[in-house]
Amino acid sequence: GHFAVSTSDSVEALALAVRNPPDLALLDYRMPRMDGAALWQEMRATLGARCPKVLFISATPPDLVAKSVERLGQPAGYVKKPFHLDDLMRVVREALSH
């Protein structure tokens, strides 16, 4: 019942979210132009209550990502790279079910 839209550009991701707010945003913690934490902050500021749940994907250990984004709130979860697709799908399903 869901479909995915992807981009490798954080500025374009913000524009896509503004045009059609997603239910869940999978953000790489380290991205060019704007990292995942900054993108989440911009999404929260721009979208307000329409801001999607956020799932961070990163090679950075989840506890370090959590410490970096704790001022923004609690993300829906973390997925450590490299990951198996089954693990990613499980975390996505969990995030969307809450």
C-alpha cells in the first residue's frame, strides 16, 4: 500500500516532501549539501505537523546518530549500513505501524 520516491539530493528531498509529505522519510545521516539531521530539521520547520516520521540509515553507529539528533526529537528508528533488505523492510514496517 506504499510507494517509494527517491533522490540523492537533500535539497530535492525537501522539495519533494513539501509537495507531497510522505508517511516515512528514510534519510542517510551523511549526505552532500545538507546532512540527514539538517534535512530533518528543515522538514520539521517547513512541514510542521505534516513532517513525516524519520528513519536514519547510516554507517555511523546508531548511538552517535541518536546523540546528534536528540535535540530534534525521536526518529522512528535507525538502520546501520551495510544492511540486509529484509532488515530494512522490518524496520520500515515497524515505523509505519506506529
